[in-house]
Amino acid sequence: MDLSIIIPVYNSASLLPSLIDCLYKVLKVNAAKYELIFINDGSHDNSWQTISDLCLKHDWIRGINLMRNYGQHNALLCGIRKAKYDIIITMDDDLQHPPEEIPKLLAQLQKGYDVVYGAPQKLPQSFFRNLLTKYTKRLLAIVMGVPSVRNISAFRAFHTRLRSAFVDFQGPDVILDVLLSWGTSKMTSVIVHIEEPRERESNYTYFSLIKAAILILTGHSTAPLRLASFIGFGMTLLGIGIFIYVLIIYFTVGSLPGFPFLVSLITLFSGAQLFTLGIFGEYLARIFNRCMDRPTYVISEFLDKK
């Protein structure tokens, strides 16, 4: 079995040597051929210098330095397009994903699946953060068309041939799991041990998780547009009902409801209109970004001894 390990790096210079040692022990036992691709995603520390030193020391390590920070999924896509071997494994750079758990992912691939996620027994963040993460992943699974796979994570293994499904993809907004779903629906997850993040907090804040959820919906789904249509239809029915109500009051009582009733109606319909306009605005923003032809990533330097 030949493996390509893809790891995006962001401010993790101190962790990389330990990560290399752990990976080597697992790869030499479980793979006939293997490589490790580090993608430096605009780190502010000396991560690229550390990667360069590791590439010189180990011939199975390759390094890619991006021009700036493009985001985790963009960096992963860059590494995936450079992978040489039949199976790709993606991991975080903070030792949160133990290399010792890789055989569990490979075992599921051998059962006929195309994508296998390493799902944690327990999410390592706070209650509200875990709750938001859980429902963001649930939303992503629905958009991908595989709602049964709820434990989506950055610790994943898949067949390299899947990249042919998104070989021509371009754009700044990347959700790797959605791209993988373009090539297969044979996905599953397996419970693995996830370590606590070491030496730093997660780069995913509450705001970034909410932003990711909006991107998933408006960048890869038409569900919000359908929601806007339903809201418009519902407001139309409500308007007809209120009109009938006003007519009944006028002909039976002889007077119409006063100012508070009018203000409530205006607020209700204005809110619905602004909400639907916001949905349209999000889609226009996605179209605008695509029309600008912004690159998914730009490589500054590529180190490969082979």
C-alpha cells in the first residue's frame, strides 16, 4: 500500500519534528512507499525553515510554501494535486490526530469505501463550541448528499483517483469534503482517539465556524434560495389572510385596527424582504468571487528531492 500524507502547516514549527517521528514509525510498517507533503499556509513563525530542514534530512518529505494564508482546505487541495501515491491521508499539524490511528482508516478503505473519516469519541472543545461544530458537520453531510456520514473531520483517508472529479476546480472558496463528494458517495467514518490540541488554541473560532456554515450553504447548495422562495410564498399567503381579516373587520365592526397593527405588519414584511435579500446577496458575492478569477492558491516554493 502506497501512501501520501498531506498536512497543512500554520505556525507549528515546534511541533513538526515530533510529528515526523510519530509518522515514520507508522508509515514504515503500514506502507510499501510513502511520502509526506507539508504545505506552509502563510505561517508567521519559522515553519517554512523547519519544513526546509526536514526536507533536506528526509527524502520522503516534500514541502510547499504558499504565497500567503489561503485557508486549510485550499492548502489541502494544493497538496492533493501534488500527491504521487494511490491513497491520500490528511491530518492536522498539531498532533491532535495520532498517526497510530492511521491503520484504522486504511482498514475501512480496504472494505470498499472511497473516503474514511476518523471520528473522535469526544470533541475536545467546550460544550457550545462542540455543539456548533456538530451541527456544522451535520449540515455539510447533508449538502454532500451523504447524511449518514455525520462524523466528518480533517483526519481522513481516500483514494487519490477521486481528485479527477475536481481536477478543473478553481475559486477561493474551497470545501474539500464537498469536492470529494463529487466523485463518490461511498463514505464512512471510524472512531479514533483524538488528542487535545498541543501548545495552541484551535484556529477555528465561533465566527469561523459560522462563516464555514454560510459558505457550505451558499457556496455548494441552493437550499437558501429555496428557503427564500418559501418565505416569499408564506408572506404572500399571510398577506392575503390579513387582507381578508381586514375586510371582515371593516364590514362587521366598521373600523380598522390602529397604528400598532400597521407597524407590526410593516415590520414583519420588511424583515422577510431584508432576509431574502440577504440570501440573494450571499449568492451574488459567491458569483462575484468566481468572476474575479481569484486563484485557489499560489505556490511560492516547492521542495522535492526526488
